[in-house]
Amino acid sequence: MKKVLVLNISTDSKDTSLGFAISWVNALSINYDNVDVITLNKGDISTLNENVNVYEIKNTRFKLFRVFKAITILKDQLKSNSYNYCLSHMSPLLSILAFYLLKKQGTPNVLWYAHPGPNELSKKITLYLSKYLVDKIITSTENSFPIKSKKINVIGQAINFNYFVEKKPDFKNFNFLILSRISKSKKIEESIDGFLKSIYSKNIIYIIGGPATRTDQKYLSQLKQKYKSFNNVVFKGVVPHNNLKEYLENVNF
């Protein structure tokens, strides 16, 4: 029986930033008899295929409790299952916690990571350590993994055109949409300023997404304060991933 183990941050179709993880897991489930997911956050999983099982690590304030819980779930799963490989999606810490157990079973430990890298020292150390412990690193471009390693495999990054792209016979409006996590690194302020200085400045620009950290929350407050006099700069907040298409249908850019 072909099985794969997935470790991730969130398995929730309503998650704005990581809702696409549901489609990743479903894609894997087509080619495997079973997909077991160990996740930090379990939300709406109603659209998952029947051969997918989700196990949640309770996301509490006490990080040590989460570590012990993760190890317990990993032990239980690896004791009763033999996996073709383990895929850790943007979760280097989980790949580290699973290292010994996976090594003991001879299960390949694969990390997907595509990001400039964390700012916090502890997370930098975690990422650096995971580089040594995992068997393979997959990422989207030559520069999307912040540490050099011979283990890196560049595989590209795809967009599901069936979900996002709609052929329109004509342009009914010239409204714009920014779909992003609210963070300074996403250059949202520069994008809005560019829009307001452009020939399209009489149209509407929507911003969909939410902050992930306290710094991001502060940045969002600053953005709302800066553009509060502009009725055509509309912050829609967090929108569930599976509801995004209806918003995309109302904009052209």
C-alpha cells in the first residue's frame, strides 16, 4: 500500500494564506492509497478526499506542549504505518522533530520551503538545522530557499488556472485586486501608491488578506490610516480561500 505523510502549518480550506494546502493534499491522494496529515491547525477539511486523514497538534501558547504532542502523534503514525516518504510543507521544525523517527524507519524526509527566510534568530537556527537533517529540499526557484545546499531541487511553482483564470470577452471595469498576506515584505503600500498615481486612479483597488504577526497587524493599521480618505481603496480583510473566485470575477487586474 502506497502512503505518504504530510506535515504542515494549516489544513483549512477557509485559511486565506494556506487554504491551497487542501488542494495539494487532494492531489497527493489521487496517487497514493492513503495520505496522513499532521498539522498545527485543523479547520474546514470538508473538501478533502476520503483517503486523507488529518491529525491536529493543538496550537496553544505553550510551545513545549506542542512539541511533545507532535512527537507523540508522529510516534503513533510511524509505529502503525510505513510511508513512501514524508513531505514537510513550510514547516522545518516539524521536519526536525520527525527526523529521528523517519531515519529509524528509512523513510525519506523531504522539505518544501519557498521564502526569503525568517527574521527571528530561533527560526533561522531551525531552518539551518533542518537543511542538514532532511534528505531533500524542494523549492520553487533558484533563490527561493535562503541557504545554499546541494540537497535543493528546484521544481517551479504553479497556479491552478482552472480556479483563478477566467476568459472575459471584454473589460467591464478597470478595478484592481491585491491578494496577499498583509506584510511590509509584500510591498502593498508601494502597489497602492502606484495605483493612485496611475490613469486608473478613479477606479477601485481591493486588498484581500490578513496579518500573520503583531508587526503585520501594526502595518495593516498604518495602511488603513494612510488611505482612510480614499473611498476607492477597500480593505476586504480575510476571505476564505474557497470563496476567492467570486471576488476575482469582479475585477480585471
